[in-house]
Amino acid sequence: MKYRKKRKQRTWYTHNQALNLTTQYAKKIVSLVNPKDVSWPWQLGDKAKDSFIEACGDIIQPKHTTPPSLLHQHDKDKRRRHIQVSDYRDFVADVYAKAGRPVLLCCVGALGCKTGITDRMNKKERSALKKLLLTQANLPPFNNPTLKILADQLVELVSHSNRETSAIRIDEESIRDAGSALEDNAGSHITGDPTLQFAETFQGQSSMHHDLRVTSADTQEGAMIYASIKGVENFFSKSVGKFIKKLQVDQGGECIWKAYVIMRFPNWAGITDCMMSLDIEEQGVQEFAVKLFKAKVEWKGQFREIHCPGRIVLQPNKAVLYDADPQAIREIFPEELECAMNESPLRKEEIRAGHTTTVCVTMGLGLTNTGAVISFSLGFRKGLGIKEKLN
């Protein structure tokens, strides 16, 4: 007579049990780490460390997987496992964003990564645990500086692995869709257009330096290098003008103040007839990011974190935010600027294709906290009119 092997009983965690395990693990890390030379304690092994790095990697650069609805009905195990992985990623992303890196490090280490969090806790308990972790984030032992330094070190390992990419694209799918719609008219994909490539280079340079670099493109006839302070005050609202950077320039032996506004009129055929760029103070970055792109931008140690709907991106390189809300553009900037944008070939194609957002307004973020550059793709005729008002 054959006896079926008895299945091992699974241990389920309540949210209080999970919190106690996480707290104990945090205390253990603090007791093992030398504050003068912070490094991962060898006594804990590499499993928890690797799990945390993998979790942060999924947050910073999400992996694309087949949705469970598209999996074959016979692949029930795959469907179930996919849902578990998705639940786990949602959990760690929420903890990372709301409770912080040290809390996530201790939680992942204590509960055993995916196995403990998704296989041993139901959705209700996970939700309750997230709330508890949020309330405990600023209390001992989670607020210990050693934990923060250790978590930041591990996240930096993830960032270094992504440094080969020249720039991070936010919402790549929307950019790709916009490019496909414009491919026939422009003769090239949107990311291949020289005007937009030049704009991205300009954005990266401006955010990484204290002044705008004047290139050979700015010496062409019709280009405007910096705007008059009076022109900016008359054209933009006070809420916008106060965030535009100012500088002193030598004009005919006299030192006068100018505003960091540059307008270019490319002499090559493309999807942009006029490009206007505003260099924005760091104090205005968060406000413009939220209003225009529904993205939260904040500093975590040496890196920016960009929080988009359903996604968090750690920025180790320069980044460009796309897909601005036309209604927000209308509320923030002058009506004349919106009309000039609607005149551009790029915006006309977006409207024809039925896009609800626009790539005619972008925001470039650099590696340092010296602000950002907001760029506009405008029509030629109305762009010239704006230039005359800003000069």
C-alpha cells in the first residue's frame, strides 16, 4: 500500500506578525553593522541583500511580462504565479515610495522576498502591513542612520547597472505612438529628428551647468539668445516668470540682466519650426512636473526619483519628461504660447491622431539640483511673434 507524502503545512503571517519580524530584522542589521564602516553584514548572507536589489531593480526599471489575461487557459500555474509577482511588485513599490528604502530592506529580508510576502500573506494582510510600515518608518529602529546608508548603498548598485543608457525615457510607449503617427510626414521617427535630438542635448547641458551653453545653432539668423527681463514679465505670468533663471551679460560694455530664454528656428526640414527653451530654477521643478506631467520629482540621496502614475524611476542620468497635459499648458502659460504650439506641424499631427497629451512640451532634468529646462515646439510664424515680444 502506497502512502502519499504529507504536504508541509504553510505558515501564514498576519500583518502584526510580519511587522514584528521586520522590526526584529532591522534591529539585527543595526547590531551587526559597524556605523564607522557601513557595509552589508556577512552574518546575514546574501539572499536578503540580493532580494532587495532585485526589488529595487523592478521599481527603477520594470520588467515587461505577459499579462495574465493573455496567457493560455491551460497555463493556470503561470497565471497564478504572474498575479503573485504583480502583487509583490505593487507591494514593494508602495513601501519604497511611502515608507522608504530602509523599511523595504528590512521587510524583504525578514519575510523572505516574494515567497513570504505573496505566498504567506493575503491581500488584506499585505494592505494592513503597508499601513503599519508607513506609521513606523520614522520610528526606531527604522530611522537609524545606519539602515539608511546601507539601503542607499544597495540602491546605488542598481543605478550603476543602468548607467549605460544615455537617458531615461519616461512613458516610452506614448513617445513611440507619437513617433509612429509622425513617421510618414517627418520622414523619420520622432526620436530620430535632429531638432528633438538637439533639444535633448540642450536640456541635459542646461541642467548640469549654471548657465545655458550658446552653441553654433544659436548664431544662426533669427535665433534669440536670452530674453529681456521686461519682455518676460510682460509675456509670462508672475507664477512662471519668478522661476525663470536670470543672468548678467555684457552688452556694448554695459552689464545688464537677461532671462534664460532661448529661441531657435532650425534651418533644416523637420517636425519643429521653432524651439523655445526656458531654464527653470530648482524651486519650480516640482511644481511644473506635477502640473504638466502628473509626475513627482524629488531627491533621494545623490539621485532624483521620478514618480509617474504606476511607476517609479530612479534617475542616474539625464531624463526628459514627455506627454504634457494640454489643459495644464493652457492654465499655466499664455494663450499666445498655446496658439503657437498648435501651429507647429508636430502638434497638428498629434491632434489629427487624437492624442490626449502632447510631446510639444518637455522638461529636461539633469544630474544636479540646478533646475530643469522646459522646451516648447512652436510654429514658425507665431514663434517669431513671441520672439519679438521677449526681445
